Amino acid sequence: MPDKASSGAIWAASRKIVLRQAQAADLPAMNRLMQASRAYEGEYRRILDGYAVTPEQIARDHVVLAEGDGHVLGFYSLITDGEPELDLMFVADAAQGMGLGARLFRHMRAQAARLGIGSVRIVSHPPAAGFYERMGAVQVGIKPPSGRVTWERPILALPVTPPGTKPCCTTGPGMDASMPACKE
């Protein structure tokens, strides 16, 4: 019997995954995916209790989902009013470990660049902070517990590459102007 990683790779390779703007009709599937996430088991569960993505969020924010064979496999929500923030990012448990989270994150970063955003704030789920750091975000603070959230959450900043600039040619974490691709 194949292990989860090889099964997942076969599963991912057999499906065309499309990123597209979320619509109100996608909300039931998006909310099911979010509520089923194993990343929010145990004490973290209460942050999602009673929470649902709304039609207002879909209309207001940049909400993009990953879809394969008609199934929602993940999504993100980028808030652009006020301080730009990655509000939500989820990948279905069965689709994790196949690069879909990184693909969604890169799409979000590119979307932010197209919108002229210089930095995106991320108040991270503690277990996800390492992923965001590997993707180039830097921890800039800690959000203290409040309300039903009884744990601290890392606050990260993601520098966004301006349109027309190679990521390695700008300053910031994970960016190195000495890389060969950056030299004229």
C-alpha cells in the first residue's frame, strides 16, 4: 500500500489544479474545508468555532481558491483595506505536502505586488509560522491572547516584490542580489 506522500503525489499529478477567484457559491465547500482542518485540533479549535467565510468577505477581499476536479483544495483571503493582511489560508488535509500551500502563497504575493502592496501582515496560526518564514515572511511581533484565543500568535511581515522586479534582486529575507539570475 502506498504511503500518504506517494499517494498524495499520485493524486496531485492526476488532477489539474486551477486557481481562481472564489465566488459566493464556493462558500459551503470553503467553510467545510476550513472547519475540517486538522491544524486546528485541540486548544486551537476554538478560534474557528462559529466562524465562517461570508459573502461580504468574498466581495470585499481578494479570495482565491485552488480547485481540482471540481473540489476545493485550498484557499486564501487577502485583505487590502487598511493594512494589507493575509487573513486566511487553508489547504485541505489530503492535499497537504504537495506544494499547494506554497503555490497559493506565491499567488497571494504576486496578487499583492500587482496591487502595489509593499508588505503583507500575517497573524499566524502558531504551527504555520515556520511555513510563512520559509516563504519569506519575517516575525515582527507577537499578538497577545485575547477573547477566546488564549495563546500568543506570531505576527509576521512579508515583503512584496514590486511588479517587474525579480524577487532575488530586492532586499529582504530570502532575497539575494548576488544570485546569478539577478546580474545583468
